[in-house]
Amino acid sequence: MNQQVPAGSGADNRGRVPRRTVLGGLFAAGAGGLALSAAPATAAHADGPGPDGRSAHPLFPASAAVAVSPDRRAQIGVWVGAHALEWAVAYDGHQVVASSVAGLRLADGHDLGPGARAGRATHRRHHGTWTPVYGRNATVSDEYEEARLPLTDLPSRVTFSIVARAYDAGVALRYEIDSAPSTVELAAELTAFALPAGTAIYGSRDEDAYVLAPPSAIPQSGSSTTDSGPLFDNPVTAVLPGGVLACLCEAARDHYPRMMLTSGSGETLAVHLMQFAGRAGSGPAVTSFAVGAPFSTPWRVLVLGASPTELVDHADLVATLAEPAAIGDPSWIKPGRAMRVTTLTTQGGLDCVDFAAEHDLSYVEFDAGWYGPEGSSSSDPTMPIAALDLAQVIAHGKDKGVGVILYVNRIALGDAESLFTLYEDWGVAGLKLGFILDGTQAQTDQVIGFAEAAARHHLLVNQHDDLRPFGQERTYPNWINLEGVRGNEHFPTATHNVLLPYTRNLAGPIDYTICLAQSRDLTTNAHQLAMAAVYYSPLEWLYWYDAPSKYATGDWPELPWFDAVPTVWDESRALAGEIGQYIVIARRRGATWYLGAMTNEQARVLQVPLKFLGAGSWQATTYADGAAAAAPNGTPVVVSTTSVTSSTTLSMLLAPSGGQAVMLAKS
């Protein structure tokens, strides 16, 4: 029996935890139809095609319910094994995740999964697209096949389902608790990822640098007041011996602890649910948490690609798996470029507003100190320091079309609703929330609550410190950026910078804080310029350590790039790259393309075909590394223009720790 269900229906978003309605509830964000069909649990067979003629990968047993991506490259199967609930993944014919344990652990130690009674598996295909409020691409594919295996755990009388989806961009798995006699108290998630022998993974913790390790040897980290053990924060990117790459992420986290990944036996990674607050943990561990039925856990996502560039091009999958926008009319949300006011005075603010208006920046931001020492409980975020007439700066910004963003430390957020109401009255455009805790179920509720409260008062929000993305920019598009990265405040290496497109930035927006011509930078200026196109950051922070006076004298031919480069895009393409080596990304806004290239400490010449350009002649304005200086930050930027077409191949010379930025406009 086939049943047509309209896109965006409850069937596509079932089991979500009821939350407070924000600004009138949901709005439609996509189009397409669903096709529901019941299928036996033997949806794919190891020894031949499944019931619809598809050939299943041999790693799936005959009893598996298998979902296959529209392009048939990705397969994910779930089944009840002899001793556990199990799942597996294949891509391009390669084993990605071998038979691995799945399930949930209750607080009393009982596991949901082993011994569960399986019902009749169902399959569902969804065809459509969705339109982000902003993003890497103006339109995003939302086509997948879903396999759902219903289960009954007799001892606890909990009924639940394991749900698997296959997209062209990757696969995802989650659990849906359908019914229970009472509130369900969870202690852990059993999900594991048995990766092939020879797999290497890139991971990091907190704001540390990324390291390369086998799954069995994640470095030990943590303390008595943080989660401790062999742990990486998500996302983690795995390079499989067959050439397939997989970025392990989470999506649609709501009323649930954040996922970390830990070393299991052999080459296995296992889900670890955080019990403390990131690196700022305090107090006893939270060892269990309660959910009601129905309830959906976050998606465990594997973004997949046969090459590093294909992996980057599949980055929309995490947001696609998130819930549609929950904040009503989003038309007031304006992505853009921002500059920090480094001189916390009225004149410093006015000067930054003038500079922002001259250089087409959207926002200026007052960071820590504008209401007093941020670590002091006596500092009042409703009262600017005496040197700052904030009302005058906000009014001047409105005259110039420049919004004001305010930093607020978590100490000052005891009554966020009242504070955000006040800031709305002041005419503030957005907030940067500092040292925010994220880890436990309660902290997930809190960070989402901040976004919801900010949305009610038409405030953008950029949450800072040790947070990780989960597609929140789709559900709460006013939550326009977050940190969770080793950015320019640490002045990381060029190698670190060219790891980020394949790791942390692949899972969601990234607040890196770009700074040009900074003596502490370990990269060239062109490398910093290129970040604005390479990194996806809807609220892009530029000139992080600078004041307008720095640019009042001297020759700065590279500034027109920062003046022009957008922060959200109609189309994005990764053109070339290797993890930790280099990256080339082209992004289009309207009729203009912006291309960014970055290398590690090795100089290199890249040959980049411009086949993505349309017909006719284009003018390429190039911001390139000049003659390499003794220190990379001393390497000048050389600006040139030339005429190109879609048959042109750019020869890009990148200095050590260098880069190149190119604007391509129709002649």
C-alpha cells in the first residue's frame, strides 16, 4: 500500500519533543512529496537483490531493513542480531561501518536493543528540496530513503524504533521512543561505529588543534570535573583505507546531551553522551536524564564522500536533518560582516561605525568590558561603562545602516528574557554570548532557550566557547554562528586552518575571527583573505584585532575583497583539496563568483580550471601572495586583474602558509 503524504507533514517530523512556541510557531521550508510503503524486515539480502530489485552490500544480513540513497551509492541497514540491535553502512561498494551495536541504556542498567522483538519494517522515500534562510546553497536537496524498524522491549514495556536514512550526501541513524509506561530515564547511548582496519581519524577536543589518530588511540583528556577518557568532540572525520571519507556529526539535538566520540575495541568508535559542561565543567556528573514519549534522539550522521572535495560539497546534510525553522517569519535575519570595537569608548564606537559604513560591513560589536569586567558578578549588563554612550553609537549606526552587537558573559544571563527585552528596546541588532556551557541535557535546553528568547526579541545570536553544531542554524536561523573551534585568538598554524573545511566547518557555521596584517598571524595576509570564501560563516568577523586607525594610513589594496565578499551563498563548490594540505572553494552570490585557496606550510602551485563559469568573458580580480617574507605575515598581497572564460585554467602560486582570493565578475 502506498500513501502520499504532503511535505512538511507530521509524518516527516514525528516524535519531536514539544517545545515552547516561538513567534507563532513553524513556517514551511521546503517542497516535495513523501511515499510511504510497508516492506518486510527482509528489505535487502546478502545473497541477491532486495524486493525492489536493488543489490544490497554483503555486509547486510537477510533480515536487515536497508535504506538506499537516490543515487544508490549509500546504503544503511538495521536489524536485530543474536545478541544486540545492529546496523551497518556501505558507500560506493565499500564497507564504511561494519556490523555495529545500536541501542539505548536505561538508568537502571537495562539496555533497549538486545532481545527486542522486531515488528514489520517500513520504507519511505522523500523527494523534494528545502530553502534555507541563508546557507552555502540557495536550494538544498532533501531526497532520501528511510527504513524504520519498530521494536518492543518486553521487560521495560518500551516500544521504540530505529530509523535509518540514506541521502546522496550520506546516512543518518536515530532512535524514536514511541511509548512507555512512564517517563524514560536514560543513562547512555549504545551506538558504535566499527570502522575498517587502517582507518585514520581527525579529531580535537575543546579548542585544541586537530590530531590524526587511529580510532583505537584517541588521546586521553579531561579532568575530575569534565568528561574524561579517550574522547574527541564531534565532528570527527575518518579517512578509510578504500578512499572513502566519513565525517561523524550529530543533527537535531534537542533535550539531549551532546555527543562525543570515544575509542572502543579494535577500530570502533562509540558514542559518549556528555555528563559535564564541556571544558568548564563543575559539580557532580549528570549520569542520567529523563525524556517523555514520544521522543526522538539526535541523528547520528555520516557525511560521506569519495574524495575530500566531495565530502565538503556534502556539508548541507547536517542542516537538512535538522528540524525546519521554529521562529516564525525570519525576514528580519540579516547575515553579514562584522567588526569588533577594540576601543571601548563612544568615539571608538563611532569610528568603527563610520569604518563599517565605508567598507559595507553590516555590524560592529562591543566585546568583553563594555559593561565592566566580565568575570565580576557586580558588572551590570544593563549599564554601559562611563566612557561609552552606547545609545549614541546605536543611533549613529542606524543612520549609517550599521547594526550594533553586544557581548554578554554567561554570568550576566541569569534573566535572559528581561535582558533581551531591554536590548530590543535599545535597538541592539544581536548578541555574542560568551563562555556558554554545553554538554548535558540541561545545557542543551539552555543554549536552545537562549536562541528562542533572542528570536522573540529579533536578536541575532552568536554563542561562544566549547559548543558544537547540530543543524541549529536551520531550526533557529537567528542563531547565526557559534565558536567551538581553535580560531584566530589562538593564531593557529596554516595546517590547522586547512583541516577545518574538512572537519569542524563541515558540520556547521564557524566563528574563526579573521584578522588581516596581524603580527601574530602564522599565515600570509592572502591566506586570511581567502578564509572569507573558504569558511562558511554567515556572520563573518573581520579585522578582529584592529581599529580603523590602522587603515587610515598606508596602502591597503586588498581591502576591496573584504568590502565585497558575501557571507551567504547561492552556490558552493569545492574545486580541489587534500585534508591538512590545501583547499580551493568557489562560491557564487548572484552573478559573481568568489574563490578562496589556502595551503599549509608548503608552498604550492595549483592549476584550477574555471569550468563552472558561465559563457562569455569574466574579469578576475586576484589577491595573491607576493614575494615570500621571512615570516608569513610579512608576505605582501599583490592585486591584479585579467580576463578569463570558462575554458581558462588559473595557475595559483601560494606561498608557504599562503593563500589566494579571486573575485570573478561578468565583464
